[in-house]
Amino acid sequence: MDVGVAITTYSERDYLDRLLKDLAAQKCGLNFEIILVEAGNYDIDRAHACLGDLSDKLIFIYKSKLSRTEYLNLIFQLAKGSLTVRLDAGSHIDHNYLADIFSLVIETGAENVGGVMAPLALDDKQAIIAEIMKSPFSFGARKSGKAKYRGYADSVYLGAFRKDKFIFGDEWFDSKHPKN
């Protein structure tokens, strides 16, 4: 297993449909698994329909009443890949995202890499929120928001983690301070 894709969600139907279709369209040549922990009412049949031929790569877990940190720790414990890529249900990735992330890790030797957080809008209300998020007074000053930036950053959006470089036992994410 090369890559584990980690997704936590709570009833984010339309967004999750789009993300799973994005994953089904990956042109990466990598062996990857998709570990999805759903806390709401999205069902496995819908996930399989979105993934199509790749539905055999899905590990679907329904588990409610955990914090996001506990969900992430669960997924990272289950992931078999040498690289674990975290995606949110609202993520939208292009067809070579996993290949690019994997190549970046191999090329740089970095322990943690990530993509660009570019707020997208599907309606007028979301457009206002997206513009606020792009502001330097919000998230706009960070390097992970710059599409052309490549280099060291003090924070990585979502992130892809090399499992051979991080040895945290049962906790990858701090469950004592789950809001951080």
C-alpha cells in the first residue's frame, strides 16, 4: 500500500460525493486506500456509487460522537500506506493530486507536505466567505494558500504525513486539546 487517504465527515453529502468522484478519477498509478469515517447519515452504497470501480479501495466506518481529533487518530491508526493524505469532505482535488503529493514527498524527502487551500464558492453567500478567507486578516497570509509557492512552510493545509517519520503511538493528533 503506497497511500492511505483519510477523510472524516458528518453528513456532507454533495461535497463528499464530489470528493469521492475526484478520488475515482485519480491518474496516479499508486496503490491507495480510502478510509472514510462518517458520523452522520451518508451511507456506504452512495460512497460505492461515487467511487465506481475503485469502491474496493474504500474502508467505510460509521462512528458517531467522537471529536474530529479522535476520528483522525482512528483513521491514522488504520491507514496502511507509507504516506497518509488527509482530505476534508469539502476538498476538491484534481486528477493528479495524489501523484503530485507522493512525488513531492519522494523528491524533497519532506516529512509532511500539503496542497493549496483555495476557498471555492458555489453560491453568493459562499463567495463572500471565500473572499474573507483569502484576506491576510483571515487565512490569506499563509504560504499554504499560495498556488505557486513551493518550499518550507510553518503550517500545511490538511497535509500528507510520512508514517516512517512520525511515531506517536496511538495518537497522531492531540486529543487533550481537540480544538487546536
